[in-house]
Amino acid sequence: MILVRGLVSQSKISSTQVVPEVSATPQHLAIVMDGNGRWAAKRHLPRTAGHLRGIGAVRRTVRYCGHKGIKYLTLFSFSSENWRRPKDEVDLLMNLFVRSLQKEVKTLHKNNICLKVIGDLSAFSSQIRELIAKAEDLTKDNDSMYLTIAANYGGRWDILNAFQNYMKEQGVDPERRVDELDFDKYLSMSWAPEPDLFIRTGGEQRISNFLIWQLAYTELYFTPTYWPDIKDKHLDEALAWYSTRERRFGQTSAQLVK
């Protein structure tokens, strides 16, 4: 069962059951970091060059969220479908994962950032799993920001995995009604509020099996800018757009002004 030790949010609610509080700045930002390969192709470079350049965009985004007071940042780094990519690209991504875990975690810890990795980690090497466990343990008590990396993650896997764990713990009873809030706590992101804003870079307009359950009422923002080129100004544009959204959660506009 994938539950985050000591991080279950005391204010966690379901947006389909209760209308959450809304602020001009999102509390939780989820990003599909897309366009690394196309960024490289445009410059006549191998796709791997785009992934290398994308690490800088991750650092910039983490700093940006810290400055803006965004408490939760979730990044989709490797989907359960990305294993279908060429072997040399997958191998490079695994090596980058190792290097990032070795080099970046101390900086995260120094800045009081808690790191979590969600997904089916059993597919990774023992080295990667050990580095993840050490990174999570080192940063588990940090609370200035919660950085979550979705790796070998898929939204459908998350729901099925949560359901299996739910039934295992509760016992298989065909008469038992599955309650949404009870079930929610078995999902990979059970400890965090639902994302307020979703950003996908690179021009594609789909969520690609990312946080299917959690994105039910998230505002979806798509930008043509490739991930390696993402800078503060692009994130500013996304947040400015978000601040204009009327988040009704099934209500009418008239209800919001009462």
C-alpha cells in the first residue's frame, strides 16, 4: 500500500463532495513536462539532449513555486507507457533519475522540501529504489514544500492499485458500499489536496493518464512552450490565467457571489 508516512493532510477533501476554498494562487500545481524530444529535434540534437536540458527547467520550477508559496508541486517525469520508447532513451532517463537523486536531494533537504516518488517502483533497479527510499527518509519531516515525482506512474494503475489495497484491508464484502473518501486515502496522492492547476507543456492537449482521479475539478492549462524552455515568465502566464478562472465546482456563477 502506498501511503505517505506522516503526511496525510488534515484538510483533505474531495472536490466532488465538498466545495474547497479557492485562492488566486494555486495550492497544488501538477505539471506534465512535455516536449523534451521535440526541443532537441528542432535544434538537430538527439532526443536525450532535451531530457538533459529539462533538468534545468525542473530546478527553475521548484524555485518558482517556493517563491510563490505553492505548497505542493507534482511533476510527471515517466509514465507507465514510456517504457515503449527506444531503449537508449529509456536507459538515459534511468541514468538521469539516478544522477538527480544523488545530486539534488541534499539541496531539497537544505531548503526544507519534502520529496516523494509515486508510481509502481517495482519496475526500477534496486539502485534506484534504494536512492528513492533514502531521499524520502531524509526529507520526510520537511514541510516548506512537497515535491512529488510521478515515475512509472499511470492514473489507471493508481486507481486499480488503490482499489486492491482497499479491498485487502477492508475485506471483500459484496454488500459493502465503497465510500469515495475512504477509497481516496489509498491513492498515491492521498496526503495532498487535489491539484488546483494542471500545466502541460509542449503543445499537446491531453492529460495522458496522469492523476485521473485527482484532476476531476482541476483547471487545465496548455502551453506550446517545450519543457526545457519553461521559465518564470511562462509560469507567470499560467498563474495569471488561473487567477481569472471561475471555479464553480458544479455551482452557478450567482451562487459564488452570495
